[in-house]
Amino acid sequence: MLKEVEKLGISDCINFLFNQIIIQNFKFRLKMENEKYSRELNVGVRVVHMACELCTKLQEQLLISTNFDQVRSKDDDSLVTVADWSVQATVSLMLSQNLGDQNISIVAEEDSQTLSKPESSALLAMVVDAVNECLSEAPRFGLQGPNKPLEASLILDAISQCNSNGGPLGRHWVLDPVDGTLGFVRGDQYAVALAMIDDREVVLGVLGCPNYPVKDDGLNMHSLQNDARSETSSRDVGCVMYAQKHTRKAWMQPLIHRDKWLEWPNSAKLIRVSSIDDPAEATFCEPVENNNSDHSFAAGVANTIGLRKKPFRVHSMVKYGAIARGEAEIYMKFARSGYKEKIWDHAAGVLLVQEAGGVVTDGAGRPLDFSRGIYLESLDRGLIACCGSRLHQKIISAVYASWESSHL
């Protein structure tokens, strides 16, 4: 730099040094921003690895069982399982213990009311056993666990403590313990989704996908279903994807299995969205179930934009993971009237796609707002995740055209 300065006049020299100060200041701020959440991200990724192993074991037990004692129906007819409660308790306990914050704010899907009923004693016992077995493995994942097995009351408390409503101020962890419970029960796709919001913004996103192969043919659904039922398949499938806000990087790690130890960064590799911007070549994902999703409107948008491939219907936030990994280009969801999207169904996946180079907005092209409680308030028509801005703009135009034609 000194040689470059010597060649300049006084005025140019001052400008040069001033620009260098700006550049170095920007680099310093970027470094500080990247390091700001490094501890939380490290713990979050390790906790999701733990939760994925817990889910893998419980799913294997469920698939070979002759009864469905692990499964219950909620008031809205959706399913909840031993895995949902066990993961929520585990994540709650591990975040509190390893971040040194007993008053940590967690927004999560499940509550402990069903488990607290006298008639649910057998169900509670299964949750307690699953959680304590998982917690005993904490050192394998580089985390500190409790010194002795926890009683049922403490596990119920851990579940109940995930009762934050989020909001615009402070830090809030957002957890969907088993996203895609129906997929979990069927031996299909599901995810463990953990995100952190800090002063209105989603700043961390971790997505664990136990049945999603690391290989590039991961969207082959037939092989996924077979793998999920295979005793040896757990060695070949499963990944954890994660990202931090403003880094423009997203990462993927293979799950560790059985008695192996997690060694950071566990063969992590960068993932990136697809470069496809021709609708005729694009792969389009949407939810499997249509009870809360308007498949017919999505089909109209797909037809308007010129999508030729049939929609690939996948349970859970694996859809976001597929876009972040470049194995799909589009995810559209248009909710049926009266349904409101919850933040735990999207937070981790949205950040993952954005930092991998993609775009996520509502149906009007506006950013999603995760700072207004447990719901994505003011969501216009639906939600669109896409691999790039050019393809995204074509979809937004198609949404408007389809909306107008459907309301003539």
C-alpha cells in the first residue's frame, strides 16, 4: 500500500487513504457481524443434530410397531407424536444449558397439556425415556447435558417453557420440533427446524432433514421411502443445513449416526441455488396435503408461467432445503381461506434459501415479516420461494394474472 501512496499527489493520497479506511471498516463490521451469532449457530446446529438422531430412532420404532401409541390427534385434526414432544423438550433443555440462559425465549408448536393428563401417563413415560436417552448422548455432539436423568416434571416444564409469542423486540428462538408430522408417521420426509429472530430479523436458520439423502438424487421420493424403512439406510441419508443472515453462504452437513461423534464442521460443504431461470426446465415443489393449501390456484399459476413438470409434492420444509441445494427451483404455497401461516413452518427454511442465493416473498413480492407474533401476518395471497430473481418475477406476474382471472 505504501508504494501506491507514494505515486499519488496529496489530494489523491487523502482520498486513497480515506477509501482504504472505509473498506477496512466495512470488512471489520462484516467480520463482527459474522461472529456475532457464531456461538448460537454452533449450539443450534449441534442441537438439531441431536434432535435428528432422536427422531430417526423414534421413526424406526414407529414403522416396525403394530400399534400407534406414539401418535395422537390434536384439536385441528393434525397429528402429534412422541417425537414432537421429545424434540421440543430436548431443544429447550439444550439451548438453555449450553447458552447459559434459563429465561431463553422459544416460540414452538407444541404444548404439554395432553401429556399432563392422568390418562396420558404411558405417553408421558415414552417421552421421558426418549428425552433422557437423547440427553445422555449430548457429549457425542459436543454439548453439555444434565448429570442425571430428568424427572417427568422437569421435562414437562421444558416443553411448557416454549410458550413465547415472539414479537419485534429481543431474541426469540423459533422451533418446529417435527415439521411434517404426517410424513414422519408415514416413514416419509420431515424436518427439525430451528431459527433465531433478533430484533425483527431471522438471523439464524438450521434445518435437519433425517430422510433427505446428501447425494444429488435426494429428490427421488421412491428411494427416500424405501430408505426410511431400511435398517441400514440411516448411514446413507440425512443432512443438516444451516445459514446465518448476511453471510451469503449456506452449508450442509451429513448426519452422524449410531456411535459416531460430531466433529465440527462435520464435512460441511457450501450449497447454492440452481441457476435455471426457464420455467419449462424448473422443478416446482408444493405441500402434499391440500387441506391448508390451494393446489388448484397453484396449478393455475404454474400453467400461466409455463411450468411443464408436474408439481413435486413433499412434506415439510424439505422443500426449502431442495431449493437451497439446487435440486428444485420453485416452492409455492397459497393458503386456503381462513388459514394463517405460522412462523415456525417457514423461518429456518426462508433464511436458508435466501443465504444460498434465492428469493422468498409473499404472493405480491413483499418480504415476509416474522416479527409480529406466531403468525406471518399480512401475507398477500401466499408464499413463493425461488432460486433467482428473474424466475421469481415471472412467478409474481403469473400470480397477479391467475388471481385476476380467478376472480372475474
